[in-house]
Amino acid sequence: MNRVEFLNLALENKPFENELQKAAKRVIDSGRFIGGEEVHLLENDLCEKFYAKHAVGVASGLDALTIGLRAAIITGHLKEGDKVMVPANTYIASFLAITNAGLIPVPVDPDETTYNLTGDIVELNMSSGIKAIMPVHLYGRAAWDEKMARLAKEHNLLVIEDAAQSIGARAKSKGLFNSYYTGALGHIGALSFYPTKNIGALGDAGAIITSITEIAEAAKALGNYGSKKRYDNLYIGYNSRLDPLQAAFIRVKLKHIDQLNADRFANVVAYNNTINNPLIIKPILDPVLTDNVWHQYVIRCEERDRLRKFLADNGVETDIHYPTPPHKQPCYRNQFANHHLPVTEKLANEVISLPVAPATINVKTSSDVGRLINQFK
Ligand SMILES: *Cc1c(COP(=O)(O)O)cnc(C)c1O
């Protein structure tokens, strides 16, 4: 077998080369390098795609989360010091947004089969201090069910979704504003267009999705120095605007999102059909591409590090998402010293991500990698 890369971003962008060059030329010729038509058009495309009222482009996924939470505070939906329930097995950005907005993360263990929050888990961890929940649609799988929606309404919880990994994924049950798309299920959704995401820009970019007009307006102002009108600063804001160049690139790829996600799914099916090693736990596979857009294809193995070395020795690159959960990171270790999150800690030791991106690996190679994994003893 030839060497298999984990993710080759040049290859991933190659199919769009001509369209991306045209998009860049459009922006260069426009002379408009902040805001303007391209950003506006992307925000419209996102509203249409997500069945949401508003989309606000920002500089990154982390900023989308932070500014989304700050906008919730400014509009009175939350107040500083409120507690936000968050799955502990997430990327650090989920936690950073909560603390940077002056809120308190309450890390909880995820479901051990979906690796996500569920309504049952929210219920189990509800306490009077919880004012918001942050479902993270980890690895591309929608973290949403009827019970979560019901609990959010009953307890008046603000729902901010970390949809950085799940663009195009739909939940099996409706969101609070009648959309089925992750990012538009709760009150606020954060998207990331970081280059490795399912829709990757050619640099940093993100967006906030919301159907609450006052939150959209506050978020837009926050990203623009806290001002709605020039030299009139309402809030202590940020410079976090989505570049028109990135917006133009994202619009090119957004048109192809369903096909790109379907191509990922083909690799996933090849893996799941091939891998039958009793030492490996495979992800749950739904029969159709609906609730999961497979940002990562993650298997588990108790001897993960030995498996990783076996694959590397055979030319297959892998990655770990994530080796150290946020509550164990140096920056948070003291704050969460007495937290015991056994599911999260076990997952961190067992998970291994296989190459799955549609232009980096194809169905045949995925099957070859699957057969190689079956030889691991
Ligand atoms: C990538 C990612 C983010 C942050 O997005 P950036 O655009 O890199 O800032 C947040 N949460 C999760 C789960 C992510 O995977």
C-alpha cells in the first residue's frame, strides 16, 4: 500500500482551483477588503442552507462561540458568572469561549456510544446553576434529541451549539426554531471554516447562526469593535470580521457541501464494512447520511498507541482527537482539579482518527486501511 496521508489540504482544494481563483479575482477587482458583497452573499447562503433568520460572519469558530456567548449576555439571555454545561471530551475552543465570555464551564461526561451530549445526560447533570448548554456535534454527529429540546424549554436554558465540525449535519428531531440543521437547532450556533473542517476556507473564518434578531445585531456589533455606527462604541468589542476573500472561497465550497459530505460517508462505509478486528470499537453507523457528516472517523482501541505505531509503520498517518481533555490542560487543571470524568478520560486514551477526507483518501484505500487494521494483534 502507498503512503496514506491523514489530510492533504492541497488535494482537498484542487477540485475547486479554477473557481477559487475566479473568486479571488472578483475580490481583488472589487477593491472591497472588509465586509461588502461577498460577506453579505455568504451570510445569505448560510441562512438559506440552515433555515435560519441570521448569519453573522466572524474571524474564526472560536470567535463565533465567544461572541455568541457575549451577545447572549449583552441581550440579557445570560449573565456573567452563569454556568454552561459542556461535554468534557471536546476541543479546547468550547471551554475557552465560555471562560473568555466570563461564564463558567460545567464539564460533563458524554454518552459512551455517540461521544456526545444527550437529553438524558443533560437531565442527569441539571442543577439550578446551569443556565446554558453547549452541545458539541463532535466528529460531525448531531448532538440533539427531543428530550434535550424539551429540557431546554422547561429550564429556560440558552442553547449554544458548537457546530464547528458538523456543517450540513441534520438532527433526527426538530430544533427550537424548526430547523433540523446543526448550528440552527438552538438559540445560537457557531460554525468554523478552519482549513481542515468539512468546509475549509484558505485561512481562518467562522460564522454565527441565530434566529434571534437582537442576538444577531449584538454579535455583529461585537465583531466590529462593539459598534453599530462608526465611532459609536456600545460594547467592549473585538475586531473579528469575516474576510471577503475567505467569504468568496467559502461560497465556492458551500455549493458542494452535500457531495463532499457524501464522499466522506463513502469512506466511512468502506471502513465500517471492512474492519472486524475484535480489538477495535467502530463508530455507530447510521444507514443514511443524515445526522453525521463524519468530520472525523474515530475508532477505539485499548492499545491505541501500539495500534497507531503499527499503522505508522505501515505508512498510514492517523491523528488523535483529543489526547488531553480541556479540564486536564495546564490552563484549566487547577480549576477542575476535583473533576472525575471517567468516560472522557477513557476516550482520550482510546480514540484514534483514520484518514477520511474525500480527496485525501478514496473508498478503495479506506478498505485497504481497514484490512490492515484487521491484521493488528
Ligand atoms: C475547530 C473547532 C473549534 C474552533 O474553530 P476555529 O475556527 O479553529 O477557531 C471549536 N470547536 C470545535 C469542536 C472545533 O473542532
